[in-house]
Amino acid sequence: MNLMQDLPQDQTIAPDRDWWRGAVIYQIYPRSFQDSNHDGVGDLAGIIHRLPHVAELGVDAIWISPFFRSPMLDFGYDVSDYRDVDPMFGTLGDFDALIHRAHELGLKVLIDLVLSHTSSHHPWFHESQSSRDNPKADWYVWADAKPDGSPPNNWLSIFGGSAWEWSGDRMQYYLHNFLKEQPDLNLHNPQVQEELLSIARFWLDRGVDGFRLDTINFYFHDQKLRDNPALDPARRNATIAPEVNPYNWQEHLYDKNQPENLDFLRRVRALLDEYPAATMVGEVGDAQYGMQIQAEYTSGDDKVHMCYSFEFLASIPPTAERVGEVITDYEATIGDGWACWAFSNHDVVRHASRWNLGEDARRLYAALLMSLRGSICLYQGEELGLTEAYVSYEDLQDPYGIRFWPKFKGRDGCRTPIPWISDNQNGGFSDAQPWLPVAVEHLQRAVSEQQGRDDSTLGFYRAMVGFRHSYPPLIKGGMELIRAADGVVAFVRDHDGQRLFCAFNLTNAGQPVTLPEGDWRQDLGAPFTTVMRDGEVTLPPYQAFFGVAETDRAGAG
């Protein structure tokens, strides 16, 4: 029965504009999800085929990494046509079918929108580069060389070397914060802003429910092109390749994080607000000021709905003290803003390997992630307990890894294809040789091996997502940190008169836990073995406890 059709028009159910708050979002890296046309690369039709797996997890939405036309030098993050699907992934018709199927399954769809830069193959750049007086001459960031021919300033590229590349056509340098084939757009130009807003509208009109905005704090640069100062070595805490990349030696005061960004984000928000329930999550790439920027970008109701947080994407071991520090900083800083937490994604070593987690620890940290205040991103394969795959130098695809091998092996190890079945060398991903090899050790964790087993990692994730959805405090509630020491993290989540006590033992030894004052009952629906006896709890190794305290709603005031 279609409820929307069966109700009189004036009684239709209005979309929940706040659906994103506390949502669980599943990230799909399309190249590695499912190949449907036997070319060794995942595609949109493959995603459609596997969407039931995602829906059965119980998540609220999917985020699809870029599928636009692209030369694929940075695997889709170098866009050459924002309004079309790269033939590698299918067609616009395939995308429309994906939207329809996802919505049938109750899944919202977010797409990865890359607005800070394009591919150097984009027609805009070809025109901009052709002369200094063409209609798009100011659509990218151009600057004259210094008198000695060197770049305009000391800004560095995340992928290594100077952030400036010389163009003999214009006899000027252009800015690229990433690959030299990814020139930065000049958002100080109002025409560029209008075009980017038009692109966002194009996809919203096709039915997407919002965007994950790539490198959101890179949109604007300092127009005076001032040099960045050196960064104190003690503050070098970047999440990607900190040990090999001198990008981490600068304090990035002028090449990103500019105040003009806020007005543009307000324009993007105003556009999204024209649609029933569209949302956006911004990726803030900044090791030193990330949390402050998140708070600024998500404050009020006129900018980004939420920001993608990097605090748990770093290599820093997530001890109880470290988790407590992040929670404390977040609660003190975020105000009325909102974070989107993740442990893994397509840019970092999978957290099972990064933190050297055994099976029980992986499940415990998943429960911790899904109990934090904010929204949640799960990266494909995380629900299977996948580890980082080893990819030999000969098989590397990532230009970042090729540049800094062997100290930094790049991002291919977290991007290998998902194993769907165990009795196939390609894990059921493709009949052809995959673009990256399927890790042999991943086959034993294939979906077919875990499907229907409540005791599997996949079964645990399904149970934990369902548990999160069963408690409003976990979705939209406040948080009070109770303990973050001696291997135990404990906090209270509260919402509308309901309180939920959450405790996590991050160690391999039993830990006693004292509950806050009040009458608590254990929720036995959580997928853990901890038992409360006579009001006392001893957490077994890598186990969690959830206790409920109800208050009288009528007297809550």
C-alpha cells in the first residue's frame, strides 16, 4: 500500500527535514562495489544490484563517491563534466534508476560533489588557460611568477611539491591544492559560484537527497597570496602521510579556511532549503583547526547541516583517554553544530588495521561509533570487518602512493573490491580482472560467509544499527561524559526525558563500572554479553553495557 497515495492530498506526510540528524550513512566507493558489465570496475548498475545488502543493514542513506565524467587521475575527484556520468560507471539513466531503487528501499542518496577544483581536461580550464582575456580567464586561480620565475608563494600541494604549476599558454602559474591535473576554481568570481549552484540544482532536480561536499574548506584562497608560516613540529598531526609529506610542515592560514567561505555556504544552504528534505555534509580537511571549523560551518541553520569529522580517522590509537579528549573538545566547541563521525573511508588505512583491532575490539568500536552524538558514516566493507589489503607496487593505482612509496603505500589498500562470495578468486565482484586485486584474506569475510549469522560481524552491525535506531537519545540526544580512563569510556545520552547510559571497555581485561545515580535497568537488546547484577557492572574485555533510566515525562517540565 502506498500511504502517500491513499491519503487525501491535504493529509500527506511531510518529509522529515531533520532526517539527517543522527543518521547512519553508508559510503559506497563505486569502482570497488560491484562490476556489472565485466570490465573489472564497479558501476552504477552494480550498486543497484547490491542495494538490498545496504538496506538490510538498516542504514538511513548512502553516499556515493564521484561517478562524473573524469580522466580518473584521482579516480573521479578530477571532474571533467559535472552533469554527466562517466561511461565507466554507466549513464544518467542508470543513475536515475539507482535513485528510484534506493528510494524504494527506504534509502536516501547523497552524492560526492567536488566544487573546489576540476580536472585540467574540463572545457572551462581549456578556455581559461588559452589567454588572459577570454570569458573564463578568471574562473581559475592564476598568478604571475616572481621576478626569478619561481611560484607566487610557498603554498604546497597535498600530493607533494608546489601547489603551483606553470602554464606556457598564459605565462602564469595556476593553483592546484591536489594533483597538477586538478586546477583550483576561483570562487571569488561570482560567475563560478553561480555555475556551481546550478550544478547542485541539476542533481537535486534528478532526485538526490543531498551532497557530501569534498574539501569544503578549500573553496577560497587568500587573494593577497600570502605565504603560509611554518608549523611547529609538535603540532604535525595530519591523518594522511604525515611522515613523508612536507605539506604537514606548514600552518595553512592562507591557502584554505578563508572567511569568504561562510557566505558561499549560506548560498548553498539556501538552495538546498528549496527542496523538501535535502542535506549536506562537508568534508573539513584540516589537522589543526578542524573542530573549530566544523563548529563555525554548522552553527545556526544557514550553512552546512553537518561536517565530516577527521578526529577518528587519524592513526592516533583511540584509547579511553583519547576518545574522552575528542568528546570533551567536541562538546565544548560544537555548540548547536553537528558532526558526522567515521572510523574509515576511501582515503585512510582501514581502522581494523590502523588500530590493530581483533574481532571483539572491532565490534566494540563499532558500538562506540554508533553511540556518539552526531551522525555516522560507515565505509563499505566495514560491516564485514575488512582489514587493510596489501597491494604490491606493480598493482598500485593511487598517484599518492606511487609518489611516496614505500614509506606511504597510498590509499589502494582500503579501496580493494568488496568480497560478496568466498568461492571465487574475485569474490563475486567481477568476472574480469578487477582494477585492484581482491585480497585473499578478505574472501573468508565475504557476505556469503556472514549472511544469516547473528554471530558474524555483519550480523553485529545490523543489530547495532537497529539498536541505535531504537533509542532517540542515540540519534538526536545530548551527551554527558562520565568516564574516560583506565580503558573505559562511559557517557549518558539523553533526549525528551529518556536517559541511556553507555559504557565501553576498550581493554582485554575486565573492568568494573559504576553507574550514575538513579534507577537503571539493563537493555538486553544490545548485542553484548555484559550482565548487570544487583546494580553493579563488570565489563568483560571488549564489551559494552547499555542501561536505561526513564523519567516521568509529565513531570519533566
